[in-house]
Amino acid sequence: GMVVGTGDMSENAQGWCTNNGDQMSMFNPNTSIPKTLVRHLVRWYADRRASDEMKPVLAEAAVQRVSPELKKGTDGGMQATDDTLGPDDLRDFFLYHQNRRREDPSKTGYLAVKAFEGVYSKDEIGHWLSTYLSRYTSSQWKRDVMPNGPKIGTVSLSPRGDLRIAPNTSQGWFGTPGTTAARV
């Protein structure tokens, strides 16, 4: 048999993976696909290709809160990735600008404030950008041991390909630590 991982690029960027789940898989086909694209593809397939029986199942899956461990969250509802890491659309925006465009965090924050005007406040964006950068740098060791996966598109987080940073890299690598929110 073959164990196939389910982690996507957004989760790998934030170290949102488990050693005995995602890391023990033999292959991870989603490793270079961001979560927002995964959701879009599920909705697209549900609308255009799925059988009548599968359409409602896929449509429901596409709007569900992502839960890493399927347990209750702090609010009594289902635990959600967004509560810890921030909204998917912001994380993937940061991921795109950091890894594909090689933007400085202050520019990424500025662009996010403009792109998400009326959706997220400047303080929210600053908070989630700081969280993103901290988790990104502190999670390299997890990416160092992640299973192989295809490179789809122009960017990959694989340490055997595009991303080569030290596992003990600090957030300061991107600028002055702790000041990201102030620079947004």
C-alpha cells in the first residue's frame, strides 16, 4: 500500500502538520497547492464534473471550517485552523507575496491592507502577518522532513527544491522582529 498525505502548501508554510499523520505519508500531492486553490478546485469540480449525488457533498466540504484534529475549539464549536493561523485568504496572500514575489513583509502588509480594505482592519492584517512570519520561520524543520510531492506551478516549499532556509531561522530574517504589525 501507499500512504498519501493531505497537507497543502498553506499548511506546510505554517507548520500545520503532524509527524504521525502528514509527515509519515509516502507522497503528498497537494504540497504545492495553496488552500484557497484547493477550495476553489473542489467547488469547480462540484459545479462542473461531479455526479448529482456528489455535488452537495463537495459543496458542503468546500465551505466547512478547516479543523486539524476534529475536536472542539475554544468557543465550544469545531476547532478551526483560522482561529490559530488567521484567515486562509490572508495566509495565502502572504504566502504568494513572500514566496513568489519575494516581497518584504512591510510591502506585503501594505498590499494586504489595500487588497483587503473593508474585509480586515490594518491591525488584524498586522497581527496575522506577524503570526504568519513567526510560524513560517519556526516551522522549517517540519518542511525539512516532509514527504516528496510534485511541484505544481512556479513555487514549492520543498527543501529539496525551491526553499532552502535554515531550520533555526528567526522571524528577524525578514526584518526587525516584533515590528511587523507596526510596519503594516
